[in-house]
Amino acid sequence: QVQLVESGGGLVQAGDSLRLSCAASGRTFSSYAMGWFRQAPGKEREFVAAISWSGNNIYYADSVKGRFTISRDNAKNTVYLQMNSLKPEDTAVYYCAASTVVAVTGFTYDYWGQGTQVTVSS
């Protein structure tokens, strides 16, 4: 069992940066791939970024490539999402999730956090 708690969301202006954190409980965090997803009002949940348990394999959605960076610290049981050059279209609730395999599809993930709101004003 893995419990995930996101933090770091907030209200920023276009062009600003935010760093989201996702703290995981459990001793087996280092064996899980981690992903970030987001859901904007009236839209379906979409993939943002994913990182394998080792950090060697990383994937990004085209919409965030070059602006967002996913990373993890297995000693701290934490995964991060550094978001730079934020745009109004990045406004969404951001969720972290854990999976036994790194993937870009949400249904692959077994555990989900409660989400953190990111709002980018123009």
C-alpha cells in the first residue's frame, strides 16, 4: 500500500514557476514508477510526466516538454514536478500516482494522491 500526498500548488502568473511535491508513505516507494497527471475543469485527466523507479526513464507530454521536469528522491520518498514558464492552459488539479511499471496511461497506476490545484493567470 502506498499513500501519496501532493503539495506546492497555488496561484501564479503566466511565466512563473512552481514546484510540486508528492510525498509517499511506505517502505517500497523506490520500487514504484511515479507519474504526474492533471485535470482541468470540464476536461479529461491527462498525462503530464512519468519517471521510472530508478529515474533512468522519463517521459513527458508534448505540451509540457521543455518546461516541466520530473525528478525523484528515493531517500525522501518524494517525487517532484518542477514547472517553469507556466501558461494559463496549465491550470488544473495535479495528481501524482504510483505504478509498478512506468507508463503514460492513467489506468496503469494503482495509487493516487488527492491532488493539488495549480492556477495560472494571464
